[in-house]
Amino acid sequence: MKLKLTSTEAECHIQSIDKIIDASTLEEKKQDFIARNDVAEITIRTKSPIAFDNYDRIVPTGRFTLRIGRSKVTFSLFSSAG
């Protein structure tokens, strides 16, 4: 799996699935996988450090794509850890 942020690419893996929300009902789901069209809060671990910004402060460096295989691409946003 690769995380791409502007011109930076980093190998990564999902460390944990912290929260899953059904996009149609906005209710939290209790499951250990993310289904198509779900919204999820996840923790990602990269093999090497990358620099990023919070999306609400600097948009271009506050979003990234997560590539899983060749065909699946997810658009995501960085936010502050609580």
C-alpha cells in the first residue's frame, strides 16, 4: 500500500481502524473492515517519515491518496490527533 502526498510517496500499512461510520445513516459500525462508501478514521504507519499539514490550515499538503493495489484509490484528509 502506498500513501501519496504531493510529490512524495511512502510505503505504509493500516495500523488500526479506529472508527467506521456508515455514510448513509451516519451511525457508527462495529466491524473490523471498511466497506465501500464507509467513512473511517484510521491510523496509518509509514515506513519513512513524511511532512504534512492539517487540512483546515493548508489544503494542498493536508490531503493525500492511499493506493491499495492498482485500482483502488481513496481520498483522505489529515487532522490533528486527539
